[in-house]
Amino acid sequence: MKKSDVKNMLSLEAHIEVLEIQKKKEGKVNVNYITVKSSKNKVRCPICNQFTSTIHDYLKPSKILYLDVVGEKTYLIVNRRRFKCRRCNKSFTENIGLANKNGRISSKVKQKVLKDFMDKNKSLKDVAKGNNISEDTARNIFLEATKNYPKRIIHLPGIISLDEKATYTNEGMYSLIINDPIHRETLDILKSRRKEDLIKYFLDIKNRREVKAVIIDLYTPYKEVIKACFPNAIIVADPYHYTSHVVEALDKVRLRLVHDNEKDKRTNEYYMFKNRTNKSLLLKSFSETKYELRQKQIQQEKYATGRSKNKPKDKFNDYWYGKIKIKRNDKYIEITRIDRLHQMLNLSSELRDAYNLKEEFFRITINVKAEKAKKELQIWINRCRNSGIPEMITVSNTIENWLEEIVNSFNNDKYNNGFTEANNNVIDKIIAVSYGYKNFEFFRLRTLVILQKGYAGGSRKNIQKGKVEK
């Protein structure tokens, strides 16, 4: 291979000259050794900024790890010169731009390491192996690049959301994620969700009185922290979490009926309540969500105005009146999902009542306006208590305890933790591929860099200057 071809392949700068190419076998691996030098005749003195061409002496060649060439490990053998400045009479080593002073890893390898750390599907071990370096070296490259990353945020937007995540670091089991759900930005990750730690952190926020709303799940200590630290903020219960409580209560009724019929597993009741498909039909809402209704309206408007040639599909009716196959008398027959649901509900009046209460709750969350929400929810709570179903009575008590916070979520569709839950999926992936993190700070930095889609110049991306503290 020609030297010019190797130079182009390595993407070396114009002043770098390739002198020699060697290929050696180290164990079972082919390793390329490429000798290079600078072709500049004049260099600028770093002390007085004067150009000089006087060579003082030649240094011993240094070995620098470079990017792989055609999948093979590659080293650059760099011949450096020392120049002498005639103006200030100082000697200095030329900088040919391949690595930092006394560095043994090229700048391009470091750039690739940082790029690999942005991939949530790669663990520390994967990054190190892919760049022919040790795990400690890969970690140190990342920590060096993020050494000026802010230790905390000191200003918050008007609306924030809080949610914990099981991270199992050396700081504890749970970490707290702080997000801006309106602008869809991750602000910070705290090592603990303990009340005293959160109060200590949030009391240092400089604009605490400007925070208008805090979105949380149904975790009581968060409520106490918000009341102590954000005097002007309303507390908003995340719709996903309080609707999940109602759905879980219905599923507990189903499980109780399964256990009640467990003595004879051949009964139709046991099979119907145990069946996985029937469970999904039972827990799925029979009402279209606000998102589904909005998407349906958008598609109908596009079709009506000619912006779309495809006639909108009625996904709701297509699902419930679509057919599924079930086994009966050793034969498979087709039945609509809605008929299958009715078959199951007809087996137990208690399950049917619990299902109707669940559907009534969904109807309130989807269709009722904020000004009527409290009254409708109170009626629903009373219906649950009058039903005599233990699981529904328990969940109605939970809804009553959080009634004010739940009603606050009716004021704005954006008052939810949807963005936070989406981030949790990314965090799960980061943790899973690495089989967990012991070092919290390394986990925090890498996760924030991935969630914020990059890090540049010691400041958080998309957050105004002066809003962070090192």
C-alpha cells in the first residue's frame, strides 16, 4: 500500500508525512506500526510567539495509539524535533497535533471513546475493548472530558417533574431524576431520594419561589419536600401513576378470584380468570384516551382537507370488534374481543362491578373538565366504598388522600411524567448493558450526557449560561 493511501486512510493532516509502514504479528493479532513526522520547516515559539526554523535536537520516537485501520490495531511512531527560538533563546518540542503533551493515546481515539460513551447500548467494557484500551483508561478519558461538568443545577424552570429510579449505586438503591417536562430536558440526577437529602439540595436553588408546579408520583415524602422548599408551587400527581393504582386494584380482584378457584383448575372460571389474553382485555381501557382522540381528530382533518389520501382507521372499534382465536373442545374458533370480555365479566358480579368502577375512573380522567373533577372523583370514591370490594375500597382511600394533587393534573395535559418515564427506559438500558454501576458520579455523568445528547464546553446543553454551578 502506498504511503499516500495510508495517509488518506488515517485522515492525517497535510503537514504529517508518512515515513514507514510496518505490520507485525503480536500473538494472533495483526498490528500496524506507521512512522510519521512533521514536514513543517518553521514552527511558532509557544513562549514569545515568534517563528523559528532552528532545530535544537531530535527526540526519541514515541508510540501513540491510533484508530484501527481495516479492523487492525494501529500505532503511530512519531518522530518529534526540538526547536530553539532565536528571540527568547528557549527550547521547545514541536506540537504536531496528534496527541496531548506526553500523551500515549491520539486525540482521535479519545474522540471516538467519547462518542462511544454516548451510545446507551455500550458498556464501559465495550467502549474499552472497541478502542484497544483498558477500562480504567476509558473511564479516565471520559472523566477528564467532563471534569468541568456542573455538580448541580441552581436554577429551575417553572414546571419540574420528579421520579425515582432504582440504580443500586454505592450511594443507595434509588436515585432521583429531575426533569423539565415542558421543554423535555433532563436537569439533574441526585444520589438519593431521602427527604433530608432532597430538602438540603432544593434549599440551595436560587429561584425556588418561581417554581409553579412540581409533578410527582404518589410518594408522600415528595409532597413534604415540595411544601418545605417550593412555597408557590402546586403539587401535581402524575396521571400514569394514579391510573395505574386503579388498574392494579382491578387486577388484584382478578387474582383473588383465581386463588378462590384454584382448588379445581378444570373449571371454566379458573381458566377465564387465569388466561393471559383475558387479563389484557380486562385491564385495557374501553374508552379512547385523550391522546388517541387527538390523533384520530388530526387524521380526520388531514383526510378532509386532502392532505392525506388514506382514510382514517377506527383503531378503537377495529380492536374491540376484531377477532381472536380461542380453543374450545380441542378446536380453535374465532370470537370478538368484546364478546370475550363480556364472557369473563358474566362469570363474577364482583369482577364486573370492579371493572365498571375502573372504566368510570377512566371516563372521569378523559372527559371531565378540571372544575368538575373533584366532585366527580368524590362520587367515584363513594361508589367504591359502597361496592364492598376490598381492593377498590383501598384504592379509593389512596385517591382520596391525593385528591387535590390529582385534580391539579386536570388543568393541563402537559402536567405528566411521560417524558420522565421515557427517560427511565433509557436509564434502564444504560444500567442493564453494564450490569449496574457502583460509582454514582460516573453513572450520573454518563447518563446526563446521553440524556442531554451531548456535552460541550462545561455547560449543560440547552440550559442558559449562568444557570449552573460547578
